[in-house]
Amino acid sequence: MTLHRLRSTPAPRQAAGNPGVPGVPSPVDVVLDLSTGVPAVLHWGAPLSAPGPEGDALDLDTVAAALRRPATSGGLDVVAPITLVPEHGSGLDARPGIEGHRRRGTHWAPRFRPDPSRPAELSATRVVVHAVDPVAELELTTEVELGDVLAVSCTLRNASSDRYLLDGLRVCLPVPSHATELLTLYGRWTREFHLDRHAWTTGVWSMENRLGRTSHERPPLLFAGTPGFGEWSGEVWGVHLAWSGNHVIAAEVVPDGRRCLHLGELLHPGEVSLEPGESYRTPTVLGTWSPAGLTEATRRFHRHARSLPAHPTTPRPVLLNTWEASYFDHDHDKLFALATQAAAIGIERFVLDDGWFGARRHDRAGLGDWTVSPEVYPDGLGPLVDHVTSLGMEFGIWVEPEMVNPDSDLYRAHPDWALVTDGYDPVLGRHQLVLDLARPEASAHVLGQLDALLSSYDIRYVKWDMNRAHVQASGAGGAAGTHAQTLAFRVLLDELRRRHPTVEFESCSSGGGRIDLDVLRRAERVWTSDCNDPLERQLIQRGASLLVPPEVMGAHVGPTRSHTTGRVQSLAFRGLTALFGHLGVEWNLLELDDDERAALAHVIEVHRRFRPLLHGGDVVRFDPVVSGTEPVALAPGVYAADRSEALVSYAQLRTGIGLLPPALRLPGLEPDRVYLVDEVPLGLRRPPLEVPPLTGRQLAAHGVQLPVVAPESGVLLHLRSAS
């Protein structure tokens, strides 16, 4: 065997902590077998030796010997490895990682071996391995890197003079046999990122997405762990496919008892055809591990997100979005007055939503015509932009560049640019079709219009929406076009960012339909959900926080009566919920009375006061209070990196079995440090909460007893070091 170990390098504070202690991330070891051509992961998880020169002298052959599996009766004479791209041709009774063939169906089960002409590239944190199948004339390069997360991607190259039709190329990460429970996510529009926990005993659990975007229904995120793992307990492995298009994820128990997680792009038939010399690269699979529960595991995803090139480095401006304030009614006097009121209560960014362009007076026309409507703005956007910026706010704007209405100048001129299949009546969604950005002329047209818009006005922020799923989406020539469309979207957005480096972008897709760690390479924010109802949002934001940190997670204070659910809720509860994200307001401020305006200004002031902590600290979650299987209360929070400060909320969703909430225990603080605990008022009228100074050890052991909390309300606690 040729073995190699990767080890994560914790930050200085992490290294000073005790591995495995809640709140202190642990180092991670990954041991790879490189003799199989495509690497096989022998171990992924706890460090196998102590840090330092002596601990690094690990005998990897001993590890391999301890994990060697014997052949069993009734099976093959070999034990096929579960490599990062599993091979049917090696005898593995599991999902193959590569599926494809040449003409007449040949070369459909390749078997790779190390490429003798290209040795592996090895370092302490990164491995690049080159493999070949000289029979199938295919080359496969695997890249593995261990930092905040484990990152794996593969590139398949057609080395033949004949075409190769690729049906799928997926990465497979093994997990140990004691990870027998799965935590998956599901949802729909206005109800994204809900959690589903279930036993993982035999067979295959799988999830497929064919909607052309990351999806509300099946986000590409999965956790496996020891039975009953919680936020601060149990061993947990998590995986995410950083990709904004179609995907397939599967968790498989192989008949011999081994367990593995498969992730990759879902390819429609004929979607990727590799001509001689052409290559296909998988989306990157990101993996996380924790010995101490889900909170630590997901914090590693946050660190990775914070390292991405587009991640914001300046304070996140509190914004007002005009959608639920004005919808398609772009009345000048109202918008000017709305901006004036926004600035007066501390809002820092004004975002003009749908309806400013073309014939867009309703949702049935205008998409594709990205020029300012002379009917609505006879003097252009200049007067409104100037008014907004004169008030000290940034100006932002909504666009949906990947879509086109049949009732638009663009579609009338170029109906062939729609991503549809010739010979069939296209299926409309929201009265619109997808624009085929893989056509160079279509992409150039959109780029030209958006470039002109951003060059003409002082626009600092673009809300980029994508509201329609792909259906029978064929590109030029009739082949399936979702893969090419996903790549073209990335190219278009990257080029706009290159031309306008001071403009920030938000990824919106009917709310949370495009949230992943690939789109966050090119967007500073995601819109978490079109639902601003805080009762729904508490659960949505909890699920989203498994992947993304709060500073990129759009969270708005909506109207008193929710636009999507019809519920009526207090401003205190709406504000408490929206605090734990990138705060915004989506409410007609002109309808507020003086008390409401003052209360909203207070919520904004509280957010701005704690913004450095909220957007720079470590996200924490605590196991929910449940009745049966349903959460009764949730407690999200953020700890300062040095544990000198914390902000934690307790949100009562509905009545529980007890008249009082249980004591809120707060693990993960500095055990011997003394903390002062204060309630931050958000408008609830009750006696102030009085808590004596407590050590971090006490806060973890017995916690803080909360007062009576009515359904759809909560408590906000601020902890600060007494010394």
C-alpha cells in the first residue's frame, strides 16, 4: 500500500484548547490509500496521534493493517476498496462513481490504476492523484484538500480518439459503521431547510434534484452520526455538494456493512459528451467532522464560507427591500418618502425590487428587457438614486437575468433563445421561460444590458433572482441544457463582478432555492426565504445555519401580518428572529405609527450594536425543546471567538408541557470565566430578568432559568466577561 495522511491545522486558539471539548474545534486526520489509482479513504475523523514532531511519526501501515478486511465466504476473492470514485469493475457491490460508455455501449465499467507517468502530488494538507484506464482510454485526476473542511473533486479526461458519453461522475466519502443515523433536509417555497432525522440501517437512501437550481425541496446537505447525536454530543460527519444546479446524493450501506455517502451532479441523458481531449470536472464535495455534535461540525462549513473570495469584509448594511412595501407600484413620491423614512430609522441600504424596467407593471411581461422603463421613470433612475445616496444609504436593485417573459421585446426578437425543446409547447412557470445563457449571443445581450445599468447609476448592490425551475430545458441543437446553463450563469456573474468590483450580489431564487457554497464564491448574500413570518423563519434559519454563517443569510422584519402565511405577530418576535442574520426590513414604513417606528429603530440599533459579534463570532445552537417530535422552542446564538461575549436568544414557538421553559444551558464558554448575563429588551413588557454572575462551567451545567415566555415570543440574552 501507498499511504498518506492529511491533517488539519487548527487556528492558534483552537490549538490551545482541548480536543473534543464542546466549543473547541478538534484537529482532523484523513488517511488515504493511493495504491488504488483513485484514492481510498481509510480513516476520516479523530486525530490518530498527538500533535508535534513525535506524534506526527505515525505508522500508517499499522492503521491499514488494523482496518484490513478479509474476503468472506460466498463473495468474491477480493475485497474491493471504496475509492473516492467507486468502481463496479473492481468488484464493489455499491453504486459506481462513474457511469458512461462509448459507442455501442463499450467501456462502461472502467478500472483505474496509478498513472506511471505522473506521480502523485503530496503535501501535509493536499493530495493530487492521477489515474488511468488504458483499456477505456480515460484519465481521472482526484484532488483532496484538508483545511477547515475536507474538499474533494475529480476531473475525467477522454484520452481516446472516440467520443465518451458521460452519464455521471460522483465523489464517494466513507463513514464508519457506527454512524447509523442520518439528518437530511427538505422543504418547499416559503418553508425551506427543514430537518428530518431517521435511522440508517440498510440499503440506500437517495435524493435527486432536477430543477436546475440548488432547490428549496432537496438542498445538497447531509449529516451522518452516532445514534442520538445532538448539537453538542455525538460524533458527526457532514457532506455538502457545492453546486448550484442538478444533483444526486445517496447514503449507502454496502452489503458487507461498510457505509458511504455519494454526491455529484445529476446529468440528464446526453448532457455531457466528451470529445477527444475534453474533460469534465465534478463540483466540489465538502466534508466536515466533529467529535462533539452538530454545532462544531457546521461551524467548519462557516469557516470555509468565510474564506471564500466573495465573502464580505465590511459591516453588512441594514437594508430596506421595497417589495412588500410597494410591489409593482413604483410611485415616485411614495418611494422618495420611503427612502427618507428608512434613513431616519437607521437603514443603510435601499433596494428597489421588481417593476422598474421594460413593460414590467405586473408579473406577466417585461423579463429580459433590462432597461429602465420610460413610462415609470421618465427621467431614469437618477433622481431616486441621488435621493437615496444623499441620505447616506447605498442603492440596490432587483434583476432576474436568467428568465424571459414571452411578452417581452427580447422574446419577440429572439424566441429561439429560450431554454425549451423544439416541437413541444413550453411549460410556463410564473408566466416566464428560462433564457438559454449557454448561447453566447444571449449571454452577451444580458451582460451588455446589466453592464450598462451598473455603469449608468451608482448601484452598489444587485439582488439576483431566479424564479423558475428547468422543465424540458434543451439548448441549441436539442440536447439537455441544465449543465451548460449552470456554468453559463457562473461565467456571467463572474464577468459582471470583474467589471464592477464594488457591487455586491445577492443570490435569490424564490427565496432559498439557490443556497450553496459555490454560489457564495460569487455572492455576498443569500435570500433565505420569501417567508418573513418569524414562526416559520425560526425553523428555516435554524436549518440554513447548518451550512451558512449569519452575515450572508438575509433575514427581514416583515409587516405585522405576514404576506405568505397571514399570521399576525409582534414586532418584538419579528425583530428577535431577524437579528440573527443579515438584517433587513420588508415593510411599508409609511404605514407605521410613531411607536412602531421607534420600536423598529430600536431593533435596528440593537442589531448594529451587536453586528460585529453576530457576523464575526461562532454560531451556536442548542438542542430544541420538543413535544413529541415537534420543536416547542429554539435557542440560536453566537459566541465571540475568544469567548468574552455571547448573544443568545430563546424563541418559544408554541406551548410546551411545562408552564415555565426549562433552564437554558449554555455549553462551550470558558469554564472558569465569570459572565454577567443581561436581557436585551426588544419591546416585551415584563419584569426584567435578573441573573447572578455565573461561570462558564455553571452556565454549561445548570444554565439560566428563563421567565414565562408566551408562544411566538422570546428572550434575548447578552453575556459578557466580568473580567
